[in-house]
Amino acid sequence: MQALQQSNSGTVVVWKHRALVDDIYYSNMEVFERVFWAFGPCIDGYKHCMPVICIDVTQLYGKYKGTLLVATSVDASFQVFSLAFALVEGENTSSWSWFLGCIGVHVMQRGGLCDISNRHVGIIVAMNDLNVGFNEPRAYHRFCVRHIASNLKTHVRSNNTRDTYKAAAYQRQERKLQADLCSIGQACTKSPEYIAQVPFPMWSLFQDARRRFRICTTNFSETFNNMLKGARFLPIMSLVELTFHRVNRYFTLRRESSEARSEHGLAYPPKVAAILEKNTAKARYHRVDAYNRRLHIYQVTTEMGERLGRKEVINI
């Protein structure tokens, strides 16, 4: 049985109970099974974030066992943005389907969402389940590059191959992507076969169709998990309360930082300012000729660093 509670602030709590325990039916009581919660300000603020959700998991310890599922997004300042939590019995297809289903109903406010996760079979099955509601074009599934790179290292036992693969995943030009893949193949003949098992759009920025917004890992979720240290030993109600206070403190610090930068006349947060400065400096060595603006066909002529006499033509 499932019960929904929603406060005046917009906070959503979904409880799931059961009456069957160890094959014994209890008609006069309900046994806790799962709980999902998302705070109202997080739900409201998500409309201003990138259409990306990173999902991750952490285990509970101590007297109260279970698994905490966490969903985060990324705001315009490239800062982690908390979205939703769920306490479930374990990491499996049923729990992931339920968690994603609750997000789809109570948190998601738009289509074209990109969901980034590891390759847990429960997540993959849930994302492909039409009943969950995370199917294309409403949502697109992508894998965490760091997890694939870690698995690749375990498979081929090579740190260099792992690092080259991560570099390849971030490439946005085909020739550079192919160069990295060739380098991987030359260093280890087993690597290309392993990499080929994962479709390119699931990990490569070049073939990503601009779904990821350059976010290739679930580090945002794991960063937030670090904020919950000490919470994994608490009873359920105390755990929920602690997430509220930690989220509130996190947002307060971010708001104070933003206000301080605004008072000093700084229009953009540090990460955005750094990206703009880097792109501006790089653009000095590029010339763009438009062939068909409607079809987005351009020719970009780049100068290789300070060697102004040498040029390279790239068609995109």
C-alpha cells in the first residue's frame, strides 16, 4: 500500500507499506517498506537547473539497514542541486523503478531530461520500462564515464588505458576521439572489444546529441552523499530530518556566496566566468564561415597555437 503526503510548502513524501512479511499476512498492521521525499524548494528550483539528473546510492549501517537513493541536478553555476531521496530495502530493479517513477510524477517538470548513472542492471531495466516514464524523448539515459573507466581498468589492468579512455569520452571532435581510441587499441588489444560493448552515445560527448551539458559523471551525487556522513546510522525519521537541515545549510551557503559576488559587481559565478574566459581566449584562433545557418553547417578554420602559418580545417 502506498500513501502520499504533500505539505503547503510543496514538499512531497511518499510512504510505501506492506502487510505481508516473511510470507505471513498481517491484517491489523502495516510494515514500513520504502519512503520517498523531495523538498518543495528543491522541486520549485529544479525548473531553473540544467535538464540533468544524476542518481547514486549509499548504504545505511548500524541498527537500521537499508539503501539510500539520491537524485541531484546541476544549477547554472555548475553547483550540485539536491532533488530527491528514497530509503528502500536494497538496490534492485523494483526499488529503482519505484524511485524513478516517484521522480517522474512529483519532480520532473519538462521533457528532454538526461539521466546519468552507473550501469547497475536495475537502473537500466527501469529506464527501459515504459511504465516508469523515463523513456525517450521524455528522458535520455547516459552512463557515468568514471564508472566505465574504472571497470575498464579492472578489465585490462592499465591506468594509462583508463586515463586515455576518459580523455576520449570528453572529446567533441571526431578526429580527436578516433585518435584516442586508436591509441587505446595500440596499447591494449582487449580494450576496444570491451569499449564496444557500450554504445557510443551512452559515454561519448561527441555522439551525445548535447544531452549531457558536458556533465559526464555522477560526481555531483557523490559529492552530496559526502554531506550525509553520519546520517547513515540514524533511524528513518532522524535521517529524513537531517537531510532537510543539510540541504537548507547547503542552499544558504550558495545564496550568500551569490549575493556576495553580486555586491562586488561580478555577473557570473567562478565556474561560468572561467569557461567564458577560456572560450574567449580560444576563439582568437578560430574563423567561422557559415554555409547554411538553418542546417547548422559551418566551416571552422583553426590556427594551431602560436604557429600562425599552420592552419587546420574542420567541417562540422
